[in-house]
Amino acid sequence: MDTETGKNEVHILWMNADPSVAYNMVFMYAGNAVRNKWWDEITVILWGPTQELAVQNQGIREHIKELQNLGVKFSACMTCAIELETKEDLEQMGVEVIRWGKKLTDKIKNKDNIIYV
């Protein structure tokens, strides 16, 4: 249970920009989790180079859109997005771009459900 929202939710911190990791872990787990209602809310956080992968790879973009249509939320680190110049592209894809540093730190300290990939 997330201590901030009180919801049964999970965050997938997606840091590995290998497309195989995206397809065979991040997207597979998030898709199955939403379809099988394992969590009330699923959020994938794009961190660092995964943002570049998401905006540059058509297949990745299509999978993100599919999962968004199923109800998976996608969010991205604002600082990374500014430094990597991906902010506008991510926002056009419907990815929330926010400052995650403090929020992620609080979630870690509160032992909220986070999967690190």
C-alpha cells in the first residue's frame, strides 16, 4: 500500500534503456498487472536514458500508448527530461513530466512498492 495515496499501487522505476528489458520486463509486467488487476494503480517512471529510448523508438512508443490505453500511468523525471531534451516529446506522448527526486526518496523511505529495472 502506498503511504502517500493509500492505494494498492506499484511504481516501476525504469532506468535500463535496453529495448529487451522494456519489452520483456517493464511492458510485460505492467500489461499483465493491469489486465489481471494485481494493483489498483501502476506507474512506470522513465529515468535517464529510457526517456531517449521512448521518444526515439517507434515500437517502444507504440507499447507505451497501448499500456496507457489500458490504464498504466507513465511519468518521467523532469531533470532528466530537461538535460536529455526529451520533455516536450514525452509530454506529447501523454507522459507526465515531474520532479521525481523528493517524491521517489519519500517512497523509498516509506518502503512503498517500487520495482527497479
